[in-house]
Amino acid sequence: MSDLALDTLVAERAIYRNLVQVARGMDARDWDGLLALMSADVTADLGTGPLSGGTEIIGLLRSFLDASGPTQHLLGNVLIDVDGDTARSRAYVSDMHLGTGAHEGLSFSTLGDYHDHWRREAGEWKLCHRTKLNRGHLGSFSVLGPGPDHWQA
């Protein structure tokens, strides 16, 4: 195996691990951990329009997840293409959100596809852009928080 092939495999494994850490970070509400996985100039479009910077992205996530009960973001069919110090990944996401309080017993699920761009910075792979393509949903939006227009830090 060539050094280039080995470097590519190591990069793919690191990126896959970061994909999983992002999903688990959302479920654990580990906002600082999520921020550590992002580049300083990270951007995203998660279905509500363009976002710029980790604080804005996490603010959007919190606007929905802070009021939700337990969540689980499952990834599958992951493809990662490495090109030197940059990479692109695509991963199916199936997420489940359970209601709490007045919404206990309700749930909300989506089927989607994450399209991510990654960059190696000081030896670490950082998320520099995420687009979530929503393919469908099931359940009640009421289990989620009020959304970005009402979120307060």
C-alpha cells in the first residue's frame, strides 16, 4: 500500500469519526464539543437558509433542540472523498426527536442527506460547510423548539 493510499484511509477514518461526533454532539447538546469540530469560517444551510460561523449554526440547532426531548441522529451510507487537505462527504441521516412535557408521547423524524466539506487544519479535520437536504419528515413539529426567530443565547 502506498503512503498516499494509507494517508487517504487515515483521513477517511478521521472524517467519519468527526461525522459521528457531530451527530452525537447534537444529541448530547454538547455545543462546545460541536464548535471544536468546526473551522473558524464554517458555513451551513440546514434548510432554513445560509448560516455563517459556528455560533450562528449552533444557535439554529439550539433553537430547535433545546426544547425537544431526547434525540438520535443516525448516519448511514457514508461516502468520503479526500483530495489532499480537503474532503467532501455525503451521509444519509435519519433523526428522531421525542416530545417532552406537554408534547410527551409525540415524535418528529426526518430523512435527509448531509453534504459536507472538510479541511485539514493543523492536522485535524474540521467541518467547513454542511448542507442538509431534507427528503421527508413524519410526526409533529411541536416536539421541537420554536426555531431561529425565537432563540435567545
